[in-house]
Amino acid sequence: MKISDNFNQGHAAASPALSVLDRLPWRPIHTRITLVLGLGWMLDAFEVNIVGSVLGVLQKLWHTTAEQTSLLVSAWLVGILVGALLFGYCADRFGRRRLFLLTLLVYSGFTVLSALSPGYYFFVVFRFLTAIGVGAEYSAVNAAIGELIPARHRGRAGAIVMNFWPLGSILAGLLTLYFINVLPASIGWRFAFALGAVIALFSIWARKALPESPHWLAAHGHHEAAAAVSAEIAGESVTALLPAEKPAARTLGFIAQLRELAGRHFGRLALGCLLDFSEAAGYYGLFALLPLVVLPHLHVGDEMVPWFFIIGNLGAAFGGLIAAAILDKAGRKITVTVFYLLAAASMIALGSATLTESTAGVLVAFTLANLCATGSWIAAYPTFSELFPTRMRATGIGFSVGFGRIGAAISPPLLVGVAHHMTIAAAFGLLASFWLIGVVAMIPWTIWGTEGKNRPLEGLAAD
């Protein structure tokens, strides 16, 4: 039987050809899409974690102060915010494929320049520019995943792509152990960055084979191109099912796009912003408290710190796999809510383990906390990414990510300050409250919002 014969007539909001793509079984092209986009996401994680791994080395080489180190972190977060907002809009305006090629070009180019930095201030500028490329990835990649994957596999595929993050973190930790401990400190960190750029160039080559989103093409009136891409993905001609008379989406300016998002889709935008703020504040807060408060409290030596991150990220990968396994089965609402609730509880458990001053206990608790935290945001991204209309999906994702970076910026200094001036228990209580923001955001959405499991994108947008 032809795939087109299985078209679900109940999904009237979607054009017939796009609904055919939503009804496809899993095909080899979907595996290629998932792996190629996942590899790029792994590089983003590598980039974030490699900087944290070499900060101590750079402080000694360049004799930087604590304030200068914090400026580097701030520049990185601002760069991600700018990249997510600006390139999110560009992905909606010019297409997903162009942007997720451009993002890796920006990333790889400025990563090379980071490796060649002659001093601290050059490094800050190049890290800011690299972060713009990483921020752009958040928007372009998350928009592309849902538009290229069948509806009943969309959550799982999105979660699998996101789960390349802990793999990138583990790679960064292992490379740090080698390049920093084996090579001279003055050049070891440069080799680590350069290797990331080399892998990025390979990813650019792999991404060139990926198609443009047929949803984006159809929404912008490119019906023949959408039909060609649909045929490539489906393995059969669906040209006759794409209505050429369907009008193209309006082209809005950046501010007008944001205004329409906030006006017509406020609930969805609020959900994305709050979920991303919650996970960013919680995740960055966790990874600030561990090296700056918890490990010094336990008197853990510098040579042991990378192992905490490597083992912890093994737990993170397992959490991502759990999210990927249940997101399309249990549904978005229950999966996201339970993961955020477990993340909050796991932060309390890590705080309790810290107070016992048991190194083994802290390692186990941190691994569990990383499992729950990573499962939370890996489940959240596919959930709010699919809710925005195609013509403004990347903009909505970018705005949510940008809002979330506010949480990432305020959480680490606030939590460390509370730990130093009040108590460690109070700091972990505040950290747990950041994760509870996501739980609170999901409660009204669970009651009144749309469940995206097995739903076509156009159907979700029409709800």
C-alpha cells in the first residue's frame, strides 16, 4: 500500500503531503538527520564544557582575576542570547538548512581564532563570537528536528539529538585530561579548541546532505521545492498532494515577529521561556555549585575534578535516554513535569550528601542530579519547540532560549553567594526552587494546554 493511502484525514490542519510525511515509518534518512544534527549539538556541548575545563589553566597563564574570569562567562551567555534571538529570526526568514550550515561556520571559524588568541581580551571577544554560533544552533536545530521527523517519532528524535550534549561534555572532559595533563599547559588548551574546530568542519560536510524543511518551504510558498524534499524523504512522489494555491506566509520584520508571537501565542511563548529559564538557572547553578562550593568543601584535589564531570555526564546521558524513550509514549506533559520535579528533589539530595562530607556519596548524588537535570531539559526542548507555528518556530525557540540565559547568568553568582554568606543547605534549597519554576509552568499547560504526542505540527499550531 502506498504511504499516501495511509493519510490520516482527521489532520485537516496540515496539507495532505505534509501529513503524509508525519505518517511515515522510520526510514534511513531520519537516522541520518538525527545523527548529523546530533553531532553538531555534541560540538556545542564540547564548546561549553571545554572552556570550564581550561579556565584554571588560562588564569595561571594570563594572570587573570576572578572578575575577569566572570566576564568571560558573561560574554559567553550574552553571545548565546544574541545568537538565539538573531539567528532564530533568520532561520524563519531564510530557511533552516542555510542557518544550520552557517552556525557551524561561525562556530568553527571563531573556535580556531580562540585557539590562536594571544591574550585574555582577544579570547573574550572570540568566545563571544563563538557563542553567537552556538546560540544560533539552539534555534535552527530545534526547529529543523520537528519539521523533518514523523509525528509519532518527533519527541524521541528531538530528545536523542539533545542527548548528544552529555556525549560532548564527556569528550571535553577526556580531552582535557589528555591535552592539559600530557602536553605543556601553554599549548595543550589550544590543541583542545583546535580539535573542536576540525570536528565542526566535518559536521558542515555532513550537514550539506540534509534537506531543507518541507514545512518551511510550503509555508513560504515554495511548493515545488517542498514536493521535491517530501518525495526524497518519503521515497515516493507526493507532488500532487501539495496544494499550489496555498498562500505563502507573511514576511514580518524581527520586532513584528516578536510582537505577533507575544500577542497571538503568549501562552506558548511563556511556557518556552519559563521552562528554559528554569532549566538554565538550575543546570548552570548545579555546575557552579559543584566546583566552587561542593568540591572545595570536600577538599577534593584539582586532578580529581574532571572525573566528577565525566562520571556525572554518564548519568546525564542515561537521563537523556530515559526522556527519549518515554516522551512519545507517556506524552510531553507528564514527562516534562515529572522530570522537573525529580530534578528539584535531586538537588536537595545532593545538598544533603554534601553536608555528610562523603566524597563517594556526593559523586553518586551528583550523577543522579545530572541524570534528572539533563532529562528535564532534553524533554522540554522538543515540547515547546513544536508548539510554535512553522513561520515563527525558530524565533519562538530563540526568544525562549534568550530568556533562559537570564537564568543562567543570575543563578551561579546568586547560589555561590548564598552558600558563602548563608549556608550550603540554603543554596541547594534555592537551586531546587529554580527547577520548581518548570513544574509550576507545566501545571496550567497540563490542564489546559495542547499535548503534542503523535500530533502533526500544523495541527498543533491550529489549536
